[in-house]
Amino acid sequence: MDEFFGLAGLALIVIAWIPGVMETIRTRKTTMKREFIAIYFLGSLSLTIYGWQLNAIPFVILNALAALVPLVHAYYYFKK
């Protein structure tokens, strides 16, 4: 049952990110600041590693996907 809540939370958070990422891809620009992008990526990467050490798979997946969000924004930030 605990895993259900972890997977449900994972799905809901990922669904919440989709509109923002799609908007960035559609407009080919981001409003995120470079410093925020870097902090977001490093924080998500750190939590991915931590979750891996705990063997908390939903936590690992969520934070690995969270690390991709700032990478999309970074791509469009530096592409301009």
C-alpha cells in the first residue's frame, strides 16, 4: 500500500510538470534564471542519488525526471 502512494505522488507531480515543459519547448524560450536551473538540477540529482541509496524506487524515478526538467530549460536558455 505504501508503494501505491509513492507511485501516485510520482504520477501527479510528473503530470504537473508537463504543461510548463511543453510551453518551454513550444515557445523555445524559458523564463527560468540560470542560477535556478543549476540549483534545481543539482538538487534533483542529489535526491536521486539519496533515493538510490535508500532503494526507494519511486523517489529515484521522480527525482531523475525532476533533473530532466531544468535540462530542458537550460537547453533553451543557452540556445538563445
